[in-house]
Amino acid sequence: MKKILLPVDEQRLDPKVFEVARDMALKFEAELVILHVQPDFDLMATQYAPYLLESQTAMGLDNNLFQQASDQIVSTISSQFEEAGIFSVSTHVIEGHPAGDIVDFAEKEGCDLIIMSTHGMGAVRRFLLGSVTNRVVHHATVPVMIIR
């Protein structure tokens, strides 16, 4: 095992997921690849339109803000692993559809394992976007380790 993919969607990583990913990377001397898939801005604006004010610009939402937030997410999590002694860490931010892009990324980058959590999405987000973890499990061509 040379490459472990860890998809993340927020800065706070579940301690159990952190421990498993850290231990697996150390045991196998594997590169830890942290991936954040920023949902397509137009898709988010359409899906969350009922929850937004009159327009996205009224709230100051634009692609740059989402990109900055995404960069901060992967940077924060990468730092946590580096502090724990994992120095073979790479970070990636892509825009698209989370489940499909996680599966595609894992294949394209030659990842040997995907580690994901079963939670992290609120009920509204899960309803709107579906379960990313469930979709990855059913479509990935590499093993997926689910942490509860």
C-alpha cells in the first residue's frame, strides 16, 4: 500500500478517522492524500437557493470564497498529520460532484485505499446531495474503509 486517499469536507476531522488514517500511513509508510471536493458553485447555488437571501451576491458568496475555504480545510488537516509525524502528505482541491470525483481521483492517482467517515453531513445536506460515502462505496474500484 503506497497511497491512501482521505476525502474531507470540513476542517474538523473526526478523531477516529484521524487515528486510523495516521496509523495506516505510518504502518505502510504510505503517502496520505487529502482531497476536498468543492461542490460545483452553480450546483450549490441552485440546490441551496431556497436557503439563500435574494441572491448569492447579497450574501457575498462567490467562487473565490469557496476556494479559500477549501484551501483552508486541506491545509488545516494536513498540518494535523504533519504534527503527528506523517510527512508524506499531499493536498488537493477540486471542484465538481463529490462522490464521483472521489472515485475518479482515486483511480487516476493510483490510490490503494480510501478512508471515509459515515457522518459529517447534516440532514438537509444529505437530503440535497445524497450520501457521498454510500456512493463512493458502491462505485469505487479500490477498497474503501468506513469509520463510524
